[in-house]
Amino acid sequence: MRYEIRVDGQMSDTLTAAFPELDCFVATRQTVLYGDVTDEAHLYGLLARFLSLGLHVVEMRQLPQ
Amino acid sequence: MGPTSHSGEGGRTDPTVGALTPTGDPVLAARFSVPVVPQTFVHRPRLAERLDAGVQGPLTMVAGPAGAGKTLLVADWVTTGGLPGPAAWLTVEPEDSGPGVFWTYVLQAFRHHGIALPDHVGSPARPGRVDHSLLTRLAAWLDGREVPVILVLDDFDGASGSAEVADELQFVLRHAGDGLRLVIVCRAEPLLPLHRYRAAGELVDIRSADLAFRSEETADLADRHGLPLSAEVARVLTERMGGWAAGLRLCALAAERADDPEGFLKDFEAGQSTLADFLLAEVLRAHPPETQDLLLRTSIVEETHPDLANALTGRNDAEPILAELQRANAFVEPIGHSWYRLHPLFAEILRAHLRVRHPGLEPELHRTAAKWLSGAGLLSEALPHAADAGDWDLAAAEFIDDLAIGRMLTGLDAERLDGLFAPMTPEASGPATDLVRAARELTRHDVDRGVAYLRDAEEKLPDDPREAAAAQLSCAVLRVLAARVAGSADMAETAAETAAEAARALPADRLEQRPELTVLMLTDLGSAQLWAGRFDAARATLSAAVQAAEGPSTAFPRHEALSRLALIDYVRGWPGHAESHARAAISEAEHSGLPASVRTGVAQLVLAAVAIDRNDLVAARDHLDQGAASSAASRDPIVAVELALLRSRMQLAKGDPQGALQYLDAISQKPLASAAPSPWVNDRIAMARAAVRLAEDDPQSAVKVFEDEPPHTPEGLVAEARAHLADGAGEQALGILDELSDDPGRGPAVAAWALLARAQAVDALGDTAAAESLVLRALTVSRPHQLRRPFLEAGAWLGRLLSRRPALAQGHDWLVAAPEGRSLAPRTSQGSVLPSPEPLSERERDVLERVALLMSTEEIAADLHLSANTVKTHLKSIYRKLAVSRRGEAARRARELGLL
């Protein structure tokens, strides 16, 4: 499963380093992280990581293969 | 109760005087203490009112993202008083998702906050599922309270992944009536059926939008930081932060250090960065490099102590720095006993910074933390860091050195510790590492691999058991366990001797702190001895195990030892002792919330066996089903065999020999797990086979069973004698019975079978008087235990004998008053085998009436104008007719028969 996750604000390199399994680019007032998500457990783990770093997830969608 | 009750500042809990847990662990104690609210905290009456309203009903939920100010809101509300009852606080951690661990901490939180739980509620002894009986007792106790208990579960997300914890919480909440008010603080909604509570108007939820600061609250916060704000600046700032408490707090901290604080706040613009990270970087920058370094390095531990922080920084300035950070209300909060906790959100971000700024430093820091924590006696806290450092030899060495190996085998920590060592890499090769690997294999019942690791460990350990005593003791305890599974009492006894020698080289108080180590070893040793048929040794060993201190770590081995004591009693023919040991074993399990699946099942099987002997088949079926619910049924050979034997006995008692045989065939098709055979277990299987043959009226096959499998035990020999008797070989039977030794350890149940077999033999030889006297003795030994089975299965001769001499069965109406109303000797067609007694003469009746009035022989003689000797003669005649031997029995019997 490939996912794209949009986070409010521009994440610093330090913070994006906390998601080494995802690639990212910075858009206007948003950071877009994308990459392969192994399974549901990984997905929820990612969400928990965003939550614990005080990041605000504004959008999340599965990408077509 | 209104908001005014919360406006004061008094009544705060001072964590530095908070009680420690029974183990004296300050980090653990911190989980039960209400966090301290900083001076800068903004009291918000609108939210306190919502909480007040919430605890009028069963459930309140405070849900919001990290840094929304949830914990402090509830902490402030709890400490300012005015609650409808006492409050207990628990900060849930991820390892609490095991229900057993979760409920242990809940009960501990109650006690920590002075809410006296009655002992009968018990305490879980396993990390996994908790038996509902424990939760029922807890709920019933809560329901019976006059004032409710308020339970605050902070950081509930730690357990939110567990549907079981949620179900159980829901169960207790539903059944606690008005006795429990739950306040859940979480980031993500818990798995409770919130919609149902909401629909019933029983839920108050305070969510992100409610938690968000309003402009006037922002102004208040800034004011508390010494930064007066105009309404306009407060509004702009609130809007920009989305009312996010952590953001506002960081802003205020950053502004405090700015030249023009108001200007800073007014023009503050995080740009396009994410808020927390940006703000934290801002705030960090304002601190000296030493402080920044300390914060980064201590971010790897949940809680820190000045000495631990010094170890991590390699400096010795932690104490003033932590005090300054606390004074500035930045990042750290005191949790008592000189310990501090970093705000979890900031810690998380700091860890991200640490990884970027000092790549590769993290494992080193974890190793340092592990060493310091272990040195401070905080093994539970040290192990995860040793694991995070990937230093498995260190983790295992600390673990073994702490004599903690037993905790991996039993108790609340077992699963956590097993999981902790699961990622262990093959490079780790110290003896301690091998021991940990052996323990993990043995808990999975893989004896071969377990023993291989034990051998590796032994090669690395010194030959003298007194050197490296902790590792030697751990190794020996595991050896005993392996020997038990292999069914070798010799190996178990040898290993137990090594264990004792190693234990002598250790300080007594260290062993006392690890009661599970001794009780596990004794239970395993006793089980191996039992398997080998060394009943007296097994009984002594298991009795010693039962003497161990009660507690979660010893609950399971105690339960197992009691169950096996019950089995020994049963096999040796003592149904009364067996029953009381079995009941004690079950009560131990219930008290510890052990679900039926993890109990040994042996206690229930013993109760079933006793019930079958009493011909109470309804109770027997019930006990059998409960025994079969144990997961031990699939791997403990004793449970597996007994279960099949008892099912076979049940079928036989119901008159279905074919069904009985099927269960027995199933045993022989599935070879026992143990390497060494057990003589008495084989005897019991042979006895059951022979019983089926006898029921099928095929005594020759019954005799053949014992020819193939010569019995070793008294009960086996008796069964062999009965087979010969049925086959018409009375002399041979008597020969076997004569060989039975006069073992004082043999109880009434074995004696009853033996007496009846002998009676049958002499009856067949025509010695009726001797047969009658033997039957009478069999009746006498069986009566206190109501053992009906030996008489029911004795055969037709007994019915004939009793109908010839009905007085024999006088006083034994228990025999026919079977629980299911079955009458004795169903094979006889002569109606009741206990006909009405020989009628009493008028004089005898007069004497009996006075006996019932408790008159002495002399008094009766005087009253009836008879000589004392005449009265005695009448008494003897009464005794004979009523088939009793004492005055009290005579009176009771006469009343039962309606003679008085």
C-alpha cells in the first residue's frame, strides 16, 4: 500500500528524520510525506508517531499502485 | 458542588511526601501520584464544571492531542477537592495493555490513594486475561460503597490497543452501580462503547475544541508568566496557535527571554514550520548549551534523576539545571523523590533532535542509563534500556544477577520480560544470555532446545556452585523445570541439590525478595517426584512450596502445588484431604484472577474423581468440564491422562463400557510427552482397562490386562485381585491381597476396595462370618467420605450378602441415599437391600428413650427399677438391631427410623 500523508506546517529536517521510511517534500504551509506502508499496524503506528510529535495530520490517502 | 469549590489553590498533593509502592520504586510510585500543577497553570472553571458534571455519571472522557493540557486540567481538578468521593490516579503505560497488569495497577492505585480494598477481591497473578470472578468481586464491592470512587486513567492510550482491557473496564463500570466514576484521559478515543453512554446521557466528553484556550485564558496564562497582554494581542496569539496549550506555553517561555515580550508575542510567526518543533527550537536556543545538552541526552529516559542525568551528560551539573528548568516551568515536572519527568511531547521532539545532532549516540546513552538504573536497583526500568542499546549480554547479566529469572516463568511480568528478550541477537553469548534463552524455550515447552541452552550455560559457569551463585541458582532452577517436563525425578533431585548449594552462597534477603524462585523450583521438583511415584517425597516438597509467601509472583506455583497435593491425597486414598487441598488450590486461583484456561485443571479433576467415587455424577461432570477447560490438558501428561481416565470412569458409571474404552484407546494412541514412564499412572490406566473388561463381563481379559502390565501400587494390586476374583480364582486373589503391605499412608478409599475384595474372596470360599466382618469394616471406613463407588462396583455377591444380613448395612443409609437417588447394588432384583430393622422390645424402647435424653446407665437403671447390668444387656441388643456401636449413634439412628 502506498500512502500520502499531509501534515500542517513545514516539518524541519529533524522531524522528517523521525519518519525514515517515508519520502517527503514541502508544499505551501504543508509537508507531504509519502511511501510504502506495510500494513494496518504500520499505518496506525505512523499516526501515533505524528500524534506524539505534536504534528497535525490534515489529509491521508492511499495512492494508486 | 460547583465551580467555586475549585477556585482555591490549597489541597495540592506534594509528591515529595507521596508514599512509595511496596517495592519502594519511586518511578513506579510516580504513576500513582497526581501530577503537580505548575504555578503558571491557568485554572479554567468552565472545564472544571464539565468534570464536576461528568463524575455525577459513570464516564467522563478528556480527549485531545499531545500538549492540549488534558493531564494538568484533571490533576488540578482532582487536587482542588470537592469531589463526590475519593479519587485514585493511574498513569497508564503501554506495557499495561495486558489485562492482568492493568488491573493490578488499578487495584494498587486504589490502595495508594487510601481506598481500602477488602482482601477477598484478590489480585491478578498473570499479565494476560483476568478471571471475571475477580472483576465481579471488584464491581460488587464498588457497588456496595456509600460514596463512589473516582478513577482517573491518565494516558489511557497505553492500554487503548487492548480490546480486552476495554471490555473488562466496561464490565466493571456496568456492574459497579453508582460506586465507580471513571475519568479517561486520552489522545485517541478508547474502545469503550462511547455511543451507548452518550445516547444514555451518561458520558461527558471534553474534546480538543473544549480544551483549546480562549483569548482571555491566553491572557491569563501570559500574565502568570509575567507578561501582561492586551486583549488584541491575546486574541491574535490564540488564533494563531489554535488555542493549543503547549504552543502557548512554549510561546510564553520564549517571550520571557525576549527583549520586548509583548512585541515578540504580537509579531510571533512560526512561519510555515510545524509549531511544536519550531517553538521548542526557539525555547531551547534561549537556554545555555549545557542545559540543551542535558535535555537532549535525558530525552531517552521517561523519568530522570540528577545522578542519572549526570551519568548521561558526563558532567555533574544536573541538579541545578533540573531545578532551574522546573522553576522556569519549562519541560520538566518533579514527580517526587528527586525524580523528574519530561513533558512527553517535548521528549519525543527532543529525541528526534538527538538522533540528528548526535547520530549513533543513542545506543550509548541507553547503555549508560541501563547501568545506572540497574545500579540503583531499578531492574525493571534498566532492562528496556539495555535492550534498546542492543547490549543483550548486559541485559541478561543484570537480569540473572538480580535473581529475576523466575519472573520470566510466572507472575505479572512474564510476558513483558519474554517480549523484551525476544529480539535478542545470536552474537550475545554469555552464560546469562544462554540462561535467558533456555527459560524462553522452556516456557514454550521446548525441552530439547531449552536443555541445549542450559548445557551451553553450564559449560561457561564455574564448576563450584558457590561461584557465580545467582547464575548457578538460575541454571539449577531451570534444570529442575526441564527435568519435570522430561519426567525424571532423579535429574530434578540432583538439580535441586545444586540449587540449594548455590542458594546457600547467596545472602538470605536476596532470596526472600524472590520468593517465586524457591516455590517454582519446589513445585517442579515435587511434580517430578509425583510423576515418578515418590509420593512421600513429593508431598513433603509440595507442602514446602505451599508455605511460600503469597503474592502475584507465587500464586500460580502455589496453585499448582496445592493441586498436586490434592492429587497425591486422592491417589493414596484420602478423599477428604484431597478435597480440601483441591478447594484451596481453586481458591488460590480465584483470588489471583487466574482464568480457567491457565489453571492446572488438576484440582477440578480431583474433585471430579472424588465425586465419581461418591456416585455424584452430576457434580463430577461439572468438575470434569472445568478441568478440561485448562490449557494444561494438552501438554501436562498428568492432566491429559487423568482427564481421559475420569471420562472413561464416567461412561462406565453410566453403564457404557464401549464409550469408556474409547477414551482409554485415545490415551494409548497419543504417547505421553514425558520421556520416562510413570509407574502409578500406568497402573491407573491398567485399572481403568480392567474395570471396562469387568463391566463387559469379561474377567479373563481383565486378568490379561494385569498380566501385560503388572501393577506396582496397592490400588493396582487390589484391582488385579478383583479381576482374579471375577475370574473365579479366589486363592490367587487372596495371595495378592496378602502381599499388600500395611502402609499407614494408604487411606480409606484404597482400604475400602481392598476390604471388599478380601470379603468377596472369603465369601466365595464360604467363610460368611469373615466376609460380613470385612464388609462391615469397609462400610465403616467408607462412611465418613460417603464412598459409594466400591460398593456399587463390588458385584452381585455383595447384594446377596447384604440381603442375607440386612443388619450389616444398618446405620449406613448414606449408601442408598445417593445424590442421584440411585439405590445400592442395582444388579440385585430383591428390592431394597436395607430392609427395616428388627423390631425393638418394649423394654428396649424404654431404654432407648432414656438414652436419647442423655441419661447415664445408672440413671436409666434407677428410673426403670432395673439393675445396671440388665440395662447394659438391653443396650447391646439395641446396638445390634440398629447396627450401631455407640449411644449417640443409636439415638440418631432411632430418630431417623421414626422409633422415637
